[in-house]
Amino acid sequence: MIDHLIDRLEAAARWTTDLTKDIDDGRWFEAPREDLGHLAWQLGHIAVSRIALVHVRCCDRTVEDCCDPHLVKILGRGSVPVSDPAAYPALGVIKEFYKETQEQVLKLVREMPADQLQKETAGPPHPMFGNKAGAISMAAMHECFHCGQIALMRRLWGMAALR
């Protein structure tokens, strides 16, 4: 089961990387439509959600243990993307945050004893999962939801569709 979860997390991250690697840095704070937000927010949001779903829900950590709480405020659940790049850390910081959270999550999941996967997660009930395996799986699914948005952004910018 752990191998399957790691495979899904890695597949989602590969898709995100493939979708974003050829997008010019000048476009990362540009929303192709007002209701889509921008790429920098998408990437940062994925990173914050990994922390919430794996570090906090599965590993009994606090957000403060894992990142600057300001990042959660501007990138977390319920945050609203703004087009002003000054409202965010530098793009390089956001890209590195995304990369670091992926590495941390993979390490945490690899080190998690298999018998922990069926245990309940910390926090309030979630409509998509009831145990740690479900929360980890949700981290990969959530990233894929945002990959769909990134793919749409690419198309609206006139870029090639990718699979």
C-alpha cells in the first residue's frame, strides 16, 4: 500500500512538473481568466495542502512546525489568489517550497509503518477520507485537481495540451 501511495504522489508531481516546466516565469502571476487564479498560487497551494494532509493529519505535526503560517494564509484552503506578485514570496521561493514539500511528504510516507495507514487522521472529519492512507491519497488527488486547472491555463494561453 505504501508503494502505491508513493507512486501516486510521484505521478501527480511529475504531471505538475510537466505542465509547468515550459511556462515562462513572467506568466506565473498572470491569470488567463480572473476566476482561475495564477500558476504561482496553484503551486504554492498544492504545497500547503500536502502539509495539511500529510504532515498535520497523518504525522501529528502543526503547520507552524512545517512552514511559515503566513504561507497558509495566502496559499491555503480558502485563500483567494491576487494578481499582485508583491503579495507573495518570490517565484523561486514558491517553486522551492513546492519541491521541498514533495520531498518531505515522500520521506514521511516511506518511513510510516504500514499499520498506521488504517488509523484515523488528526483533525475534523473529511468527506474524502477517514484514515491516513486516504489522506495521503487525497494529497495526490488534490494535486491532480490542480493539474487540471493548470492544463486549462495552458490552453487559454494558447499552449499545447499535454498528457
